[in-house]
Amino acid sequence: MNQSKYILPLFFLCLLAFSACKEEAPINPFDNIENPNGPAPEDVVLDPTSIAGLHANLFKKTCANSGCHDGTFEPDYRSIESTYNTLVYQPIIKNNLAGTYEYRVLPGNVEASQLVARLITDIDGSSGIMPLVIEPDSDWEQEKETLIQDVKDWIAAGAKDLLGNQPVLNDNGLPGMLGVAGFASDWLGREDSGFGALRVSKTKTNLDIYIALTDDKTAANQLTNNKIRFSSNVDGFANAPESNLQILASPEERNGFEGALVKFYHKISINPQDYAALGETIFFRVYVKDDSNPLTELPSDGGAFYIKNYFSFTIVE
């Protein structure tokens, strides 16, 4: 979910919403940076107060109109990542007469987040209340009050990204994850339609775990710290021992979390039998640092469960 710049545009005015429909939306500028917020399996229940839940229930369904928030202008609601990065700490375009707002979303401060104001009032008397245009499959009119409260709850809780990271106000986003893959004589499949734990046979004594990372200003193979921890408890990493990740001179290229081909520079080789018995699941987290931010844990305690489960392996028959 690279938390590149925590720039968060609010619901920008849909001034062209009625007339500027495009046959093709512009290229999404966030497509080629870290994207931990890949498509979730249909059976995954998303927290409605998370950025993933808000994207599924509100931003994509209601606001990504052609000629509006489809990449024509910000906020860009085409993906979870572009939504997040064009909302949080993003300077506003229009203000109210009192000049109340500085950011579209100010983490932890609902009243100072213009996003909320744009959903409930015409801030300057001429811009209208968002959304100006509603997609046919939107349930905005029926669920408006609930959805607005979900937005407020997300902001009040710190406007975290999908990995549970708190946004940082600077011009260098945190490192993020592009993919996790496993190899044990062959490339491993996963539980739950490709989103769950890596499946490792009980006969295998060597497991290579590959991790694709990214950062907006530091090359993946130039990140520092480069540690990994394993735990049988999904959130039990505080006292887990650390191991070093290997940095590959020639990265492994495979499909990442969202299906696109990505480069895996980070690797560790372990004996999975040293960590788990048949039927047991072991979770792991990566700890890296770019050139300006504090140490980043991927994923963190606040991350969505299916992301945590993506960082795991299970011993099977």
C-alpha cells in the first residue's frame, strides 16, 4: 500500500462533471509506484472505516465519474493508492470564506479535513455539495449518513493506509510492498484464491521467500536495515528475533500483489520445518528504512488482516 507522498486531495470540484466526460481517462500517475492496496478477494470483508473499505464503498463506486475523479483531476479515485495519495495532507484548491482548511484530509482532525466539509456543505456557496454526479450503481442516497460517518472515523483514527501506517507530513513517503513470493523446488501457490498464506509442503526443508519493495525516492536495493521477523501470532512481533534479508544483485522478476510484473530484490532462505508443524501458519514482517523516514514495518499491527495473511506461509500435506 508505498505511501508515497501523503498528499491528499479532497473532493475537488467537479466543475467539468456534466460536460467533460472522457473516452479514456488519463494515465494514473500512481500506477508505477508502490501499491500495497491491491484488489481484495470478493469474500474478504473490508473494514468500512479503512481506506480500502472507503474506496470500495464510496470513492470508486460513487465518485470516480467519467470526466471527474477518474484521473481527469484530483482527487483521483481510480485506485486505493491514488485515492490515498491524493487525499492525505494534500493542499486544497478551494476554501471556505473563513479560510478554515489547509488540507483535504488532516489525519486525526475531522473538523479541519475539507473532505468532510465537501460532503455535507457547499463550502463557498458556488461549488455545490459532493458528489455532484452519482454513478448508476452508487447507493449514496441510501447510505449517505453511514458513509460520511465512515469517512470521519477513518480520519479520526489517523487516516492510516492499508498496511496500517500512520501518514507522515514530508516529501518522502514510506517504503512499501509490491509483492511476496515463495519458492520450494517450484513457485508456491497460495490459500484463498491467491491472497492467503503461501502453501509449503511438509516435505520441503528449504523455502526461499522473495519480497518486492519500493520507495518513492530510494531504490529498493538501496534500502537499509533489511530485516525480517517470523511469528506464529499475527501481531506478535515485538519480541520476535530478527534475521537478515539478502539483497539480490539480479532481482527475481515475477507477478506482484496486483498481478503486474515486479522486481524482487529482497530474499531469505529458511527451513520451514524449523518454524511450523503441519497445518500451522507462520506470519512474517519486513523492517526497512529509506533515506529520511523512521524504520518502516511491513505490514504493521494496524494493517488489514488479508495483507498480514499475504505475509505468511502454511505447512500443508
